[in-house]
Amino acid sequence: MGKVVVVTSGKGGVGKTTTTAALGAALAQGGQSVVVVDFDVGLRNLDLVMGAERRVVYDLITVIQGVAKLPQALIRDKRIENLWLLPASQTRDKDALTEEGVGLVISQLRQDYDWIICDSPAGIERGAVLAMRHADAAIIVTNPEVSSVRDSDRIIGLLDSKTLKAERGERVEKDLLITRYDPARAARGEMLNVDDIVEILSIPLLGIIPESEHVLRASNLGSPVTLCAPTSEPGRAYWNAAQRLNGEDVEVIVPSSKKGFFDRLFGRRAA
Amino acid sequence: MNFLSWLKPRRSAPVARERLEILLQYERSLINQTDLIAVLREEILRIVARYVVIAPDTVQVKVNRGSTVSTLAVGIRVHNVPAA
């Protein structure tokens, strides 16, 4: 039986899709079978970030409506053979996402894959609730910024009340992934630091992804950052997070502010 | 930007943290409270429905919080027929 993980945040633009692609690719590269599922009906983007936008024929909604069978909608990654994508629909009505339909798709995927990683839409509406509904575990993606931290807190509350596990009195594992982190600014007290965020949200830390040009470059190229820049800072940070997600006993890589003399001298003014 | 503002430290993160802590403490208590009322409503409904026929949509649960005493008001419309 596969494990269902939802990548969620409440706030938009914090890196859910980037994270889904990066972690999915890393786990698949490690030999496990992985399917990444886009729940953002009407605003799908996981296909684009994965570089599969021209191969989408069917999607999650067409499967739920019975227009297509699940295997027809699944797209196999061209780089890693045990990595698959189930895209969201771009045109159909998002109300077509039914609880029953999602339940059937997830239970089928559980049979066939080790990991089912669900990319949640932003917000706390129906789509976001359905994306987390069947989750065994959740990754809460948070930027070191007040609105993102507040929204993450709200999402944690929903995970504890609206998921099937919560309704059965069980606990959804919740882990924090801090993205777009700038260690130099955090060190200068200009940005919430890792301890601030961990203490406020009080959930375990999965990883810290530093702000980096490699992340944008990866999405420009349509290749998860763990594949196209595995040795870059964000690439290594995501690999580290994937290992921890996989239950391996490794320490979180804490990004350091390696600044030269001139950066130190002028850093404050540039910030 | 003058010379003095350039020298001034800009530690805004502690302010962010303090604001968040105060806000989230408040918001968490609100959410727990609304959950509590929903649970209470369901529970009351279930028990009353054992004995009389009620219209579930007409049940109202209100909590008025006072400084020393709070009141809990439950209003249920009951049909004038005995339960089967």
C-alpha cells in the first residue's frame, strides 16, 4: 500500500508545485514508484513544472467523470521511468472534483505506487480540502513571511479536523518545509528565522530550501530541481528533505550564509 | 535615504514573530470554539431526537461570553407528534 502525502500551504506562490515535483523526482530516482497528482483544477501547473505540458490528454477530472480510465490519464516521466504524473483539468469545472471520485482514484493509486504526492491548490476551499482528505502525511510549505506562517497555521488546523484520518481519531503526520529562505537576512534579523517558524507552528521540520536562482531555472526548463541541479543548494536541500520523508535518519541541512567580505560590507544596504 | 537610517539596525523579524504569536493564539482559540459549538449542536440534536421528533435545521446553539458568567442558549423546534 502506497503512502499518500499532501503538499499544502494555504497561501499561494510559496512553492507547493516546485516541492511536489522536486520531492517526487527524488523519491523516484531512489527507486520507488511515485505518482504526483495535481489537484489545482483550472490552474494546473504541475505538468509545466514537470516538463510534460504537451503530453496531457486526459486528467483527474476526466477519470472521475468516467471519460477516461486512470491508466490513460497517467503520464510517465521521460527521465525517470518509475515517476508518473496525473494532471489536473485546465478547462473543466472544479466542482466536478467529487469526494467519492477522488477517493476511488486515490485508492487505485495506493495499490500501484509507493508514493502518491498530492499538489494542493492554494486556499482552504473544496479543492484544498479534497487534496488533503486522504492524506497519511502532509508537508506544509511555508515562506519566512508573516502571511505565509499564518496561513500555514490555518492549514494545520484543517489537517487536524477535515482529513479522513482526523475523523477516525488518528493523526496525520505533519512536517514543515521552509522555502525561499535567506540565511543572511535571517541572521541579520530581517527575516523570520527557522527557530521562529518552527516554534510558532510547532510541527517537526522536514527541510529548509534556500532562496536560489536554480529553482526558477528548473521551472523554466520543466525539470524538477532535484534532477536538473542536484548538487545546487536547493537541489541538495530537497534531496535531504526527500530522504527524511522516506524515514532515513539524516540531519536537516541548514543553509549557511557564505558571504564574502564585500557582501558583508554592503549586504545590509542591498537588502 | 539619509546617513542615519543607513546605520540604524533593521531587525524587523522579532516584531513579525511577536505579532504572529499574538494573532495565532487568538485565531486558534476562535477555531476551537466554533468546533466546540458544532460538536455540542450535533450531540444535543442526537439525544433530543431519541425522544421527540425535531426539525434538525431549526436547532440553534448560542454562546454569549460575559466577563464573569457566560450563557449557553439552545433552541429546538419540536413537532407536535410523538416519536415513533
